[in-house]
Amino acid sequence: MTSFDVRIGINPISWSNDDLPSLGGETPLEVALTEGAAIGYQGFELGNKFPREAHALRRALAPHGLALVSGWYSGRLARCSVGEEMAAVGTHLTLLAEGGANVMVYGEVADTIQGSPVPLYKRPQFVHASQWREYGERLSRFARFTADHGVRVAYHHHMGAYVQAPEDVDRLMENVSDDVGLLFDSGHMTFAGGDAVAMLERYASRVCHVHCKDVRPGVIGLARNRDWSFLESVINGAFTVPGDGAVDFPALIEILKRNGYRGWLVVEAEQDPAVAPSYRYAEMGYRCLSQLVRDRGVTQ
């Protein structure tokens, strides 16, 4: 029998958005931590309001009984050498390791348009097989380096970046070693035109971190038809929390259980808290995931 050992965490983006500070920028970190713990979340991913020193970070989380889940790292291996990236990640890697996190969310930001007012079809893409091969080699070496420090790379396929579409994930997985784990994001995969259930089934054995994000298909349709940027799509409500959109979360959780996933299920849904109140939506996402986990006989 496979072991299914999960904890449910959340990203502070539900309260304040790192890419769009105007969305919840006035909300103190303490509000997010207090409300998240009250709802039942067991941990938080990092956001820009968190302390960047391990002792201060633990001091912020401990009173709420919260763990450090992980933290986004803006990687540039599509343009930089492995040596340059090893030097750049040092402080962040140390913070994660000393804070108790064992995965790092790697987001490739070289040439990305995810934060720019540019239509998503203008995202960067690798054209030649040699580009994929060289990128995979650099990423694999980088992942071995972080693993030596107790933190596994969880590669985040992301709208507006080199690895966005299902076929990009296929090429990535073909060209990296097992040292590179996959962060599976149900919302980004669906927005990118993929079948989230089919893609998770294909790569469940490589998944080391999960972002649980739902989608509103009508908004995604508008985003495609009107050539919206990523941030325009977010502002208009492309994403929401589990249980409030079209993603088949019961099927996703069943796949993770069948494959013995051990790790975090993280609610991470970029929305405008003025439109989607933080506490109400964070609670909605938690209730959805916790019920699905309980239904499968697992105690978080």
C-alpha cells in the first residue's frame, strides 16, 4: 500500500499579491498568519512581507503553530550559468533550509512576460532541441546543488514563461534528471490549455510540490480571445481557490493518493481581495481540500 502523507498550506497571495502590490498591499502579514491558522492551515509559503532571516522567520510563524512550506525563487538558468545561479540562490537556500522547508519553488524568470503588460502569446520559447537539452543540464546540476543543502527544486510551470504549455512540461521532464522535482499547478496547467488530471497522472511520480489553484473558464476564454497579459487575467478573476471553479480536484487528490504523494497541498490563488475577500476564499479552499483528504481516509 502506498503512503499518502499530506499537509495543507497556503500562499499569502490570498491576502496580498507580490506581483501586484495594489492587491492587498495594505494588509499586514500578521493578519494573514492569524487568519490562516484560524482556518486550519498548517503552514505558509513565503511572500514579500516575511522576514528574510531564519530566526526572525521562525519567530513570526511559531506563535501561530505554522510551518514554513517553501518559497519562490526567481531563477535565470535560461540565461545564466549554473555557477552564477548557485551564487545567487545562496541566501534564499539557507533561509529555506534553516526554516525547515525541504522544497524550493523554482520559477524561471529569464525573458518572462508574467509581470509585463504583454499578451501571453508573446512569451519566450525554446525552439531547438539543443536549447532544451542545455537548459535541462543546467537545471539538473543546479538541483543537485540545492539537494546537497537539503532542499529539492520544485520546478513551477508558469504562464508567460518558457515552460507554460503541456508540451513544454513534456520537454522539460525529458531533459532533466530525477534531481529536478515538478511543482504541479492545477490552475496554470488548465490556463495553458492542458488537461490537469491527465498531466498529473503522467507525472505524479515526479511531483514534489502541489499548488492547488482553480480556474474560471469564462475568464480564461476572454483572456485568450482578448490577448490579455497574465496580470490582466489575474485581475479579472482567471484564478480562484479549490472548489470555486472548474478543476476536478477529487480526481487530482485521488491520483496523488494512488501514487503515494508525500508533501504539501498549497492553496495559491491570485485574486483581488477586494473582490474575493481573503478569509472567506482561504476558508473555502481549505474546506474543499481537507474534505477531499478526509474522504480518502487520511488525517492531515
